[in-house]
Amino acid sequence: ATYENFPTKFGEEVDVPAPPYKEGYTFTGWSPEVDATMPAHDTEYNAVFEANQYDAIFKIEKDDEEAYDTKTATFDGPITVPEKEPTKQGYVFGGWVDENGNPPTTMDEEGKTFYAVWNPAKDTKYVIETYNMNTDGTYNTTPSGTVEKTGTTGETAEVTPNAAEGFYLDEETDETAEASVL
């Protein structure tokens, strides 16, 4: 495609056109270099562009102010993800996505931000602690028993309470056991 034609007579000063625009690129000059005066033949000059460099920012959570990592990518070139995967207690890292849920592929804008995808871990460890109630209605500060279990992060862990020997559970109260989300 022709950007501009400048009919110029031999020996006259050559008018250099304004730099052309190309999305994602910076104009760096003409090839060959524009002659100061018109030579004795037709001549053609090609615009030379250099691809811009933009940042791909990787964050652990959407509301994080700090980046987990930043990678520089060339416009229209591949985006490289961080080599080291982030970790989050109770979750399994599931990759990186932008605000629209798209994975990093090609740098096609003036920088992009990607967020970690977190899948609930199915082997989250938790401990059930049992506390005995004293006859005055207070509880001991030290558990009378503990049981280690595993479950899925985000699901409710439930426990079936048991009564100490010589005591019973009041089925009408919900104070005998607490359910928690892992």
C-alpha cells in the first residue's frame, strides 16, 4: 500500500511525510534513508516499524495492588507466564486468565493483567476438637479429644457430637456442635 506520493523534480528538496501510524508499533524511519534532494530517477521509501513492548501483569487475586510477576511481551507476540506457580492454602492453582476469563496467548493491547484461577483442594486437612462441658456450664480450655480429617475447601465440615460417659446430648439445642466452612 502506498502511504503518500510526492511528485518532485530532479534536484529539488524531497518533502518527508509525517510519520505513519501502525497499531502496536513505533515508526523508526524510512528505508532507504530519504534523500535530501530528488535523484534523477523515481525512488521509493518504505516505512520501518518496531513492535512495541508491553507488560503482562500477573496477580494472585483481582484486588491485589502488587503483582505476583510481570513479563514483557512484544506486540502481537506470545505472552510468557511465570515459571513458578503461585500457592494458596486450601486451593490448587488452575492457571491464569484475564478479566474476561481468557488465558494468556498473544499481546494484542497496550498491556494486560491476568489473575490466578483457584480450584478448591479436595484434600484440605482440618481438625475436630472436642471440649467437655463442666457441670457448672463452662467448657474446659483444653480439648478432650481431637480427630484429623480431610475435606474440600469451601464445603461445610460437620461433626456428630458424642456425649461423655454418664451424660447425654440435648438434641434441641444447637450449642453442642459447630459447623464450619473449610
